[in-house]
Amino acid sequence: MTDFQSLARAAEGEMRHVFAETPLQKNEHLSAIFDADIWLKREDLSPVRSYKLRGAFNAMRKRPDQRNFVCASAGNHAQGVAYMCRHFDVTGTIFMPVTTPQQKIQKTKIFGGENVSIQLVGDYFDDCLNAAQNFCQEQGAHFLSPFDDTDVIEGQASVAVEIERQLGSTPDHIILPVGGGGLSSGMLSYFGTSSQFTLVEPLGGACLWAALIAGKPVKLDKVDTFADGAAVGQIGQRTFECLKSIGLANVLRIPEDRICITMLEMLNIEGIVLEPAGALAIDALQDLGQMIRGRKVVCVSSGGNFDFERLPEVKERAQRFAGVKKYLILRMPQRPGALKEFLNLLGPDDDITRFEYLKKSARNFGSILIGLETKNTDGFEAFFASLEAAGYTYSDITNDETLAQFVI
């Protein structure tokens, strides 16, 4: 047993005085699809619906004389820190961007109670982080990093301790999401080479991928925050030291819209509520194919803090990625009967979800924004062929991100 394994097991043992282990569940639905033994480590069922309270707990328990902790977070880390501030009866100051949804702010307040205060600073996380670190220097408080901290990494490794005990063996293959790298660093350090790892990032926040190419942590020029639990602009220095030997072949980047398909499938088929980052590991199964067939595979569902007000957006993204929903800007003659002629081109499975005149671009023609749904992509192939045969001019703007922001 390595020193790190001993420390991780000790941390996991102490956690049992605070919260129960999260379940490791075999998923028959996924196992049948991928012809493998697929197990889900349900971190979405922790008291704060993510694994983040583990690292917060371990870092706090190792500082019994520290009475004032500070963190910067708009999500799961804030909730984990708040929960543990209340448990240890210490003071926590949590910095969040002004743009943080009220649902996350309220949940953090509920978990922390009178032990925490929330400071809303800046529109972006970097502003929030700078304010938190300056506050620490002024107040002599301890800054709790969400991932780039040795004690936090050690605490997150308790997930691996539980998997090993619950499974009764070491998994053949482990799939887990990567944001700043705290969870993946802890689990790789614990299992070493005894398991094969696949690390999964959202395409719009692939900071590990960028660091592996550069050979060092680098800051991404732009981050898509949809999968906010794993959308990090730069991998941690300590975590990169743990992950730098993983190799690009073992890192996957998943389009944010594809994650939405997995979120909906897990909700509708299994009744499991996952946030985008929490669905990353499960979504990656489809990319591994023969690599996992017949093997014992553990996917870490890292979080379930999902605001159901986002469900329409998730469905929209999923349909667009699957190719069963399209948005067009269509040039239509402005004469009697033109709309009826257009409608006759639709197939029996086609449905109009949006129809809006954008402007009258010419005296005889008008530009129309139209949203269409169909049951399968073949329906659109036939529809587009009919449009072209009828002489309609149109532009497919479904995947034009810049234009879609303004009109969809």
C-alpha cells in the first residue's frame, strides 16, 4: 500500500462520521447496450449532490485551528464548502460571480446556514477568484481551492476507496470527468496502473487536453460554461503533475450538445437526474466501443445539481445535435397561396415549432425564421430536396452559433 492510498483510506474513514458512502450501482440498461458490466458511482447522491464535499472535508479536518475559510465558486465546490463549514462550525466566506443563478446561491445558503456569508463579485469567475484571494490576505483566512490542493486531491480520492471496497476488486476501466483535475488526480494516484482510465472533458473547456499538448497548464482563450461543473479555463499545477502521463489517447472531448442527449436518456429511462458535467462519463461510453466490451467498467456520475428550468434548453440542444431539429431562414414569395404551397412540402412526420417573419427584405419576398422538427434525419433530406426542387432559397442556421444567439 502506498502512502497516498493510506491517506485516502484514512480520509474516507473519517468521512463516515459525517455522511454515508455513495452507492455503486450496476446499470443493466447501459450494460446491455455496450456488452459490458457498467457500474455507476453515484456522486450525484451525496448530501450536496456532488463529490466536492469530500475534498472540502479533508482540507478542513487537517486544519483544526483554522476558523475562517474562503472559496470562490459558482457551483458544487461552494455547496461542499458551505456544508462542511456548518459541520465543523467554522466561518466560511464564499465568493460567487454576480451572474450566479439564484438557485445555486440559495442552496449554498441552506447548506451553510449562519456559518457562511456569500459575496457576489464580478461577472466572471476570474474576478471572483481575485477578490477571494485578496480577502484571504486581508483577513488571514485559508483559501480552499476547488481542485489544486494536496488535501483536496486526497479527499477526492475517497471515491476510489469506496469503489474498491464496494466492487470487491479493482475495476478494469474507469471513466470520469475532468474539470480542474482534483477528482481524476486523486483516483489516478490511488489506483495507479491497476485500472485503465478514460478522462472526459467538455469540448468547450478542454483544459487538460490543451495542457497535454503544451506540456504545461495553459489558459484557454474561451470557455463554454454549459457543463459548468467541468468547464475550467486552466488545469491546476498540482493536478497536472498527477495527470501529465495519461496520454492524449486516454482523454476524450465531448460536444456539449451531445451531453444533452445522454442527460435526457438517463432521466427518461433510468430516472437519474444529472447535471451536464455529471453525464460526461456515461456519454463517453459510446466512444469506447470494443475497448470496454466484456470488461468491468465504472463511470463516475460526478454531480446532479441540475436546475429544471434548463430542461427546455437541454432538449433543444439534444435535438439539434441529433439532427432532428433545424432552423432555417427562408426567402418566401409574398403572394396569396405561397404559405400553403410551402406547407405542402412538409412530410407527415415534420412539425413546425417556430414561424416568424424577420423582415420584408424586398417588395415581393419576405425572410422567415422557421424551426422544424422531424422523427429522423431522413425526413430533412426529403424536405430539403423538395425545397430545392420548388426553387426556394434558404439558409440552414442550426449550427451557426453566432447567428443562433440572436434569432433562436
